[in-house]
Amino acid sequence: MEKVIPSRLTTLGHPQRLALFRLLMRRYPDRLPAGEIAEVLDLKASTLSAYLASLMQAGLVTQHRVGTSLLYMINMAAVRQTFDYLFLDCCRGRPEICASASFAEPAGKVETTHEKYNVLFICTGNSARSIFAESLLRDLAPGRFTVYSAGTRPQSELNPFALEVLNSKGHDTAHLRAKNTAEFTGADAPRMDFVFTVCDQAANEECPAWDGQPISGHWGMPDPVKADGTDAEKSLAFQQAYGALKHRIEAFAALPIETLDRIALQRAVDGIASQNQDTVK
């Protein structure tokens, strides 16, 4: 550890390598192709290759071959090992001096200050996937969660195919509207207990940390709005997105949140993201 940890810290000391590390952390447990990483970070292929090599040599990133493609993913075991080492060695295991003021009990349970757990689903447009997620969780577990959704774009509108799917499934759509994340960042905004991104583009964006350090997860899936073909083919894409989200949200709603500490709960949320990943990507 005496040599491994300094090597990892040195590797992350470079601003662009740190940006790459942060992107893969936001997208965990996704495995990203180099081309997508380069596009998001605006890096040349040769530069990105050098950064990835450094992160892999430090053990922070792993490479996976799928067919003819090389995909990259955070090595979460190494990340936890690094944080554990810093906490136990530098802080001597004293949470009262190492925990940030906004996250004073990192290993504790999620203690909500409201009647129900507040959950926010984020996409770029808040027109389909995040609206599906909001409607599903609200109707699946109305007694446990207060559910919101928002988009990162300044303006958006609900997709008619998404509304058609929701109406056909028996969801009440009268109250739904497209919203921007700015509504949930002000002083009067509800404090979130869980924040999920449901599209890759939203997860790729640099967002400020949410007040209260909510449990976060990335449940990315293809955008049905981009589906081509006939109206029937487009409708099928929306049905598939709805079905994939329904499986994940049913699993989330079934979690015994009250009995899990934050670490176990975060792992459970990440595990849900991994479910059926190959079928929704």
C-alpha cells in the first residue's frame, strides 16, 4: 500500500486524468468505449489512450473487451481500498475529523427529515425516461416516496409517445410537466434523499454536489425519442424503455432502506443499475 496509494494520488493529481476518473465514477457501473469518453472530454485519441493507460497502471480503471470493442470502467474495489487507506491512516479512523460538514455520518443510514424519502430522476430533456421513472415510483410506492423528475436542458416538453404509454398503463398524467433541475437547487427546494440519472448524457455532465449528499445512481438506457421508423416502431421503443425502468424501480422500491446503512444501500443501488445492463444498453 505504501507505494500503491501515492501512485494513485499522483495519477489523479493531473486535472484531465482526474476529469476522466470523475466521468467514469459518474457513469459507474457503465463500461464506456474510448470514443464516447473522448467526445465527452474533448480529448484526442492519443491523449486519451495515455490517460487511460496511467489510470489502468494505477489500478483505478479496468479494460474489458466486448467483441471488437474495448470498454473502460472504474475499478471500484481499488477506489474503496484507496479511500479506506486514507481514512484509516491519515484520519486514524476518526470520522468526526474527516467527514465533511455536509456528510457528517457517511456510514450511517439515510435519515430523512421529511415524511417520505425524496427521490429525483434526471435526464437531459425530462420528456420520457425521467417522466416514466417519476410516474412508476410514485404509483408503485406512494406511501414511501415523494418523487420528482427534471431535465438539464433549459426547456423541454413531454413527449406524446411517452404520455401515450403512461396512459395505457393506467398512470395519471394530468399533473405531469417538463421541469428543469434549477427548480431543485434553490434554497426552498426539497432536500433529496436519492438522485438518479436515467440517461448517459445527463450523467456525463459536471453537476454540483446535491445538498445533504443523497444516495445517487446512474440507470442509463437508450433514448426512445431517437427511435426511427413508423409510429408503431417508435411506440415500441417507448414501451421497451418503460419496461426496463419498471424492472429497476420495482427492485428499488423493494429495498429495505430503513435497515441498510449508506454503504450497503449505495451498493444495492449500483447493483440495480447492473441488472439487465446488456439488454438496455
